[in-house]
Amino acid sequence: MAKRKTRRVKSRRPARRTTRRPVRSVRSLATRPVKTKPRDNSTGGMLFVGFLVLGIAAGIYYNQTSIGALVGLALGFIAMAIAGKK
């Protein structure tokens, strides 16, 4: 059997990164707001989820789940707003 000639393939260049870094202007760096300590919103979130679950449970009890969910949502948002004011 005759030996087959094989062609050597040149290696490809390394792949480019698909994401590029955003270009920042000097003005945006100079006017950047000062970083402040983030507020803890865990209490408001827990109240929101709690009222939502209670509303759904009441809706299931009265066979009106969607109404109960809406009432729980409304009460949850109100409780979250009250808890956020310190």
C-alpha cells in the first residue's frame, strides 16, 4: 500500500474574548457618586413574603386563591414601606 500524503494544517490564532470592557470617560470617573453602605432590606422582604403567603392561605381557605394573593401582595407592599421608614 502506498503511503498517503497528509497536509499539515496551520494552527489557528487563539480565540478573541467575546466580551469587551466598556470604555469609561474621564468625566464619568470624576462624577461617580460616593459609595454608601447599602441598607438592610431583609426585614421588609420577610414581611412581604409573610403577608403574601398569609394572603394565599386565606384565599385557599375561602376558595378564592387569586383574590387572596392580591390582598397578600397589597398588604406585603404596605408593610414593606412601613418597615423601610426608619
